[in-house]
Amino acid sequence: MLLLDVDDTLYPRGTGPFNMVNERIDHYVMRHCSLGPEQAKILRRTYISTYGSTLRGLMRHFNVDPGHYLMDVHDVPVHDMLHEDIRLRETLQAIPCEMIVFSNGSVEYVRRVLTALGVDDLLCSLFTIEYMDYIPKPLAYPYHKLMALYERKPEDCIVVDDRPSNIKTAEELGMAGILVGDADPPESVVSVREIYDVHRVLNVVRST
């Protein structure tokens, strides 16, 4: 089973809506915590280090409603930034296993991204931040919950992601991992420069 990240994985880093989402998170923190730009960035780093995400810190310390937060920060013009990617579609169609989205984004946002890319019908299920109980990758909890939900063992799963930390957690749990887009990947990590090359290394990760 292939567990596919979305932002900066299914499209090249910096070309999609994720940077705009990140900016909206900064502004959300500034508004709800009455902070300036630099203070907001410092608070976000603290929350990410302590809780895994800005959202979990805001939920704990400011009683922020996660639904309101996700709707606000993901209110970006996805279809203006992403377009149908025939090569991506052909790549995913050539992968001979079940594919599930494994993303820290919201389900509504992820659906918009997949629709814009023209691959929404190829992914059999979406496991997004709501289904993780708002506990994000790279923390181990969502990996365990996903395996329990789909009744899979670690050796049944291959995580495809652009963040080394997310791949590291997967491998620590006994899953295989493929890092996408990192110009200087950690040693021993199977990596590809673009998502279009994933099928080329599937046999490598399956045999390790």
C-alpha cells in the first residue's frame, strides 16, 4: 500500500499552494494571539517543536477550533496555482498497488488539490489531519492509526513524502519510504527528484 503525501510531493516544491497556506498560518497566529510577525514565527516554531504542529499548540493554549483554523488557512486559490498533470496521472496509473493519501492537510483542501491535478479518482482513500485526531506527521500516532484502520502491517506500507522527518518516522516503524524532491537526501534513504520517478524505485524499497 502506497501512502502518498500531497503538498510539495505530488507537485514540485514551491509551485503549488503550500507556501500560501504557510503564510495564512502566520497571519492566523498573529490575529488570534495578538502577535507581530516575528513573534508569531517564534511561537509557531515552539509549537511545532513541542506539539508537532501550530494547530495543536493553538488548540492547547488558545482553545482554537480546528475546523475554523483549517478552513481559514486552506482558503487559497488552488485551481489558480495547479493544473491537470497528465504525466502525474500516468505515473500513478502505472503503480500496481493500492494508493492512499497521507497528508497533514484538511480533507477539503486535499480534495481540491487532487481535483486540480486531475488525479482525484486514482486515490482510493484520504487519510488527512482530521482522521489523525489533529496529531500530525512526523509523530508516530497517525502512522499507527492508519495501519489499524486499514488493517495493515508496517511491511505492507510505503510512505512517499517530501519531508525527511516523515520518512524517518516511517522507517523507524518498519515501513518503507521514498523521499521526493530532496536535493541532498540522508544516507540510506531511497529518493527521487520528482514524483514521476516513484515507480522506478518501488522494487528497490520492496526488497529492502
